[in-house]
Amino acid sequence: MGRWAPDARGRLEYAALELYTEAGFERTTVKEIAQRAGLTERTFFRHFADKREVLFPGNRQLQEVLEQAVTRSSAALTPAEAVTAALLELSGLMEDRRELARRRQTVIAAHPELQERELAKLASWSQTLTDALMRRGTAQPEARLAAEAGLAVFKTAFESWIATADPQHTLGQFVGDAFDDLGRLFARS
């Protein structure tokens, strides 16, 4: 495959997941990932800092989606509604990656150092949402609470989404269902 072949990043992601599943994360080398993708190690390092980062592609872009969605949301929305809108927008971007997400989570679940990296990613999302809400005028404690509650809902919905065999039930639907469940849990009688 040529050095400038299209979608090198995507091919590296798929090759890494295949190898992590076949040989294990620890035993897979960057060289093997690049070879499987038909690329060079140099190309790998143009796209990813190390073999861990293949499992966390585009985190900065996802943070930007969350930030922009909160920023664009109507001033009439509550902080929780603005977070919901942001997470639904993020869900739409992930919709066509269910199988990839399922395989990715399997690898992450088997390795504590990858679980730690996943938690750091979610913490960065929480901070992004909190900061965006505060720029809208929400006080810090409420902004943090809305962000953390929203991410707890998203994590629950994401786990249900990758576990389901029903391809018609979207991540956005799972997110909406989980927000509804949270509302019922805290509803006053």
C-alpha cells in the first residue's frame, strides 16, 4: 500500500483492534500495527503518540463537539438540558462505530492502564462541559454537577448501546432513556 494511501488513521485503528484482540494489547507492537495496516511505523507516529492512543482517537475533537454544543444551546435551556443536548450530539457522531466501540471497550476492560486512560478522557469531557456551562453563566457547583451527572448517564447508555444486539436502538435513544431513568430516580413523590 502506498505511503499516502487514504484513511491511514482509520486503517491503523482497525489493525490495532484486530491485533489487540488476537494477540493481546501487551504483546502487540507498533510495528505490527503499521504492517497490518499496510503502513510504516513513521506513519503510525504521525497519527498516534503510542499504541494506547489508538484506542482514544479524536478526544480533542470530541471535547470540541461537547463545548460547541453547550455554547450553541439556547439560553432558555437549563444546565442539565444543555448537557443533554451536547451528549445527544456526540452520540450522533458515534452511531456508525458501534462494533468498533464494542471491540475497543473489550480491550480497555482487560487492562487497568487503559481503564485509567479512559477515566482521564471522561474527566476531560467533564471539565469541558463544566467550563462551557460556566461561560453560559452557570455557577461552578451546578455546572460540575450537571456535567458529572450527564457523563454518568452517557456511560450507562454507552454500555447498554454496545451490549445490545438491536441495531435499531441508537446510542441517542439509550442516552434519552437513561436521562429519563435518572429523572424518575430523583423525582419527588
